[in-house]
Amino acid sequence: MSKKQTTPQDVQGRNKKIKVALMCIAAIIIFYIGANFLKGVNVFHKTIYYYGVMDNAMGVQQSTPVMLNGYKVGFVQETELVGTNPVKICAKILFNENIDIPDDTELVIMSKDLLGGQMLSMVWGKSKTYLSAGDTLKCSLQPGMLDGIDEMKGQLASVLASVDTIGLTLKDVLHKEGGGKSLKATLDNIESTTEHLNNILAQNENKVGRIVTDLEKFSHTLNEASPQLTEILNNFDQISDTIAKADIAAVIENANQAIAEVKVLVNKVNSGEGSVGALMNDDAVAKKLESSINSLDELLKDLKEHPKRYVHFSLFGKKEKK
């Protein structure tokens, strides 16, 4: 059986098939490279994967960039929920740069812009021990610029309501008859007052300067006397502690009891009870006491002037007169 001869048409058809196959292979390669390029993957560089486990992803998702001092060193390739009690989210991070990462390096989730985009910022560690490919990095969360807006909504609403009220009041004032003139007069008065104050300050510039100088001297003196003032304040503090520790209630109770006893005594005196009460309230007793005192005074005077009437002294004695 004879071998079939190859004709030029067969060769041409075979060449077309080869070209189509090469074009398909090239298209597939270009599509693969382009798709990875759009994802941020450089197929011509070695890729290294690390992982980050976080409690709250805060919008971190596929293609979230990983930045080191503002330079993009990788991105999040995918995220996955790895735990529910507690909740844990794992991010698979692809690094395009072959760098040695200290094991105390941390990934911080933060806002990329005001529109709410997120990024992972690397806080470079100082450890001399480095991570290996596939290790897990620590993750933390940095509050965003707009995270506190929800808490401020109530306050902002109150402020806006006040501003709206002020605006309506001004509108009513301006629309009333003569409102514009009244507002202009008020502004003119303010301007006149300001000008008057400026004139007063200009005329008393030296006095104002002296006042400022005196205040500066006083401040300097106060600073110098600060240790003494501190000591005085400490003494007051000790006194207050002593007073606080004292049994104030017992002291007040004793004082109240003493006052009550004095009150009872005064009432007895006023009512004429006892010698003091009789003396204070009975005129007869007072007169008798006064008479007794006067008699005693006369006796003492007579004793002083005529002592022989009352004292007899003799060495040999003396016969009594019959």
C-alpha cells in the first residue's frame, strides 16, 4: 500500500491550524497575566502569603491594600470566617515584595479616605526574629475619622435646630417694619463702642503697660512663693483631715447638753429658786444683804479706829470690874 503524498494544500491547512493554536495559547497567557495584573498580582515575581486574624474586619475585603509607610507591599487576596464563638475573620494576604518581617509587626485596620475605604497599615516591629511564609500577623483596629459621627448626630441636630431658630428670628427682625434700621443702629452702636474702647486704651497706654508689668511681677512673686503656698495648703489639708477624723457628733452633743443645763439654771434663777434666784428676784433679800454688808463695814471701821474696845491684853492679868 503506497504512502499518501503531501500536497501543498495539506501543508497550508496544517500551518493555519498551528497558527490558530498558537494564537489561542497566547490569548490564554495574555488573559491570565491581565487578570492577575488587575488583581495586583505580578506573575513575574515570587509571591509570599501571610495571614491576619481579626475580631472585626471593618470592611476589609478582597483587594484591600497592605501599606508600609505609604508603599503598597501587598493586598488581601481573600477573607474567610474561621470562628463564631468568638467571631474570628482570617485574611489571606499576598506580598509581592520579598521582605523580612519582624515577628512583632502588627497590621492596623484604618480608613484609607473619607469615602470609607479601608487599608491594612503595617506597624513595623523591632524584633530580630522574623516571620516565615504562611505565619500569622497580629491585627488591631484604629478608629476612623467618621466613626464618631453617629454619636454626634444628636448634638449636631440640636446645634442645627438652634441655628435654624436664630435664622428665623433674624428673618422676622429684618422683615418687620424698621427691622433693618434697628439692626443697622445696633451694629453702629457696637462699632462706636469699640472705637471708644480703642480711644480709651490709646489714651491710657502707659497705665495699661504698667498694669501688665505689675501683673507679670505678681506672677513672678507667686511663682517664688509657690513652695510656701504649697506648705500652707498641706497644713490646711492636715487640719481638715484632723477635723474629719474628730468625733464632731459627740462634741456637738456635749455642747447641746451643756447649753440645755445652762438654760435650766437660768430658768431657775429667773423663777426665784435658790439663793441666787431669791437674790436676783426678791428686793427684800437684796436690801437685807445690803444692810448686813453695811453693818459689817461699820464694825470693821470701828475695830480699826478703837481696837482696845474689843481686845484686852495684860501680862499679869486684870481684875474684872464689879
